[in-house]
Amino acid sequence: MSGGVYKVIELVGTSTESWEAAAKSAIEAATATLQDIRVAEVVKMDVRLDQNKIVEYRTRLTVSFKYHKELSD
């Protein structure tokens, strides 16, 4: 029987430029420490305001990656 097990985590990336840049920031951070990332799904996008102006874009992602039992022990 073939198949796999995947772990899902939630990340929030931030950027002063755009939601896309915020998502990219989160993925880049994840790929620095996780192996076999398979899917990232945008869950929510919002902005942080200061004096009625957008100062930060935030993108919340769920990221799934392959679970390797030998790495978890």
C-alpha cells in the first residue's frame, strides 16, 4: 500500500509592499527549515494600519509538507 502522511502548519508572512510579497516571505522562511513542502494555501489576507494608512500587508498561509518518521524521532 502506498501513500503518505503530511503535516499542515499555519504561517503569517508580512511585507510593506504587497500580499504577494508577504506570502513569498512566509514560503521562503518555511523552505529554509522544512523539507518536501507540497502545497501552500492562502487562508486570509489583511493589513495593518497606522494613522489610517496601510503600513503592512499580512498573508496567512497553511503549508503542507511530507512527514518523515525518521526525522521526527
